Amino acid sequence: NIVLNYLSQFFPHHDLSLIDLTLKTITLLSIASAQRMQTLSLIKLQNISIQNDEIMIRVPDFVKTSRPGACQPLIRLPFVHENPSVCPALAIQNYIEKTTVLRNNTSEDNLFISIRRPHKKVGSQTLAHWVKNVLKKSGIDISVFGAHSTRHASTSAAYSSGVNLETVRQAAGWSNTSNIFLKYYNKHVIKNTNNSFADAIFR
């Protein structure tokens, strides 16, 4: 993957500037989760659980596809120990550590905060701009592919690696009856297995 190869250069994380680590983290998260930027902009620290083998992120806030009784996004990101330079879970963990001191004088609980002071939460448009910036620097033609392209790429890659359709739908926030993926996203259909979504992309 062109983007992952580009991002792998930005490692180890403790050597990175805030802007480089921020852009790397949001891009890896957008690829690993296949969620909309709106959803990612709503992630709060209080809803992030860092465990030994994975990071679990709940997004209980109302998002575009929310409807009465609908399950809200649950993002599960395994630690990819064999490939730490592009591990989304490690990037998030290190990003939280790096930004902790910047949050000391604020009550900001959103995961992603602005690069410049006063380091307030940022919206979906800012996140999309950051991802688009990474795509451009990776050599991707951003006149054709934008931030939303990470959603296309990750769902298709996971499905092609054998992740079953239900898992792809869950990861991307589509309903169990939605045909959006098969109609607009996937370009190559193969037999399904029960692999996890992020595992199929980063391992």
C-alpha cells in the first residue's frame, strides 16, 4: 500500500513532531476503521479502552447513520507487533501520550485536537484535510482520491482478504441489509471467512 509505505517512514513515534504524529494517527485510524470522518471526529478519550492486545473505541454520540435502536460504532484495533511502524493502535496510544500535556490546562476530551494552541477539538473537515494532506504527500492523485478514499480502500482490501460481508458492514457502519459496499465499494469478490477487519489490512 502506497500510503502505508509512506507512513512507515515516520517512526519511532517519540521522534515525531505533533503535526507528523497527528497526521499519521488519523490516517491510520481512518484506514483501519473504515469510519466516516464525522464519526472519527466524535471519538472521546473517555470512550477509549487500551488493553494488552487491542484498543477498543466506542462512539456513542449521534452520527450520520444513527437511527432509533441502532448500534453505535465499536472500533477494535489490534496491536500489530510484527509491524509497529504502521500499527494504528500504537499510533493512537503514542498520540494520546504526546497530547496529554497539551490537555492539562483544558477540559478537552476529544481524541483529536488542533495542532496550534489552544489545542481545542477539531471537526470532520479538519480531519479530512489532514488525511488528504497525507495522501498527497504519499504520491496519491488527490484530484481523483480524497479522504473518503480510505474508506473505499480499506473495506475492499479487508473483503478481498477474506473478511466476511457482515464484518465489513459492521466496521464501516452500514446496516446488515445494506448493499452499498457491493454496489459502490468492492471491486473484487472472493470467498468470505471470519477474519477481523483491521487484521486483514495490517497483517
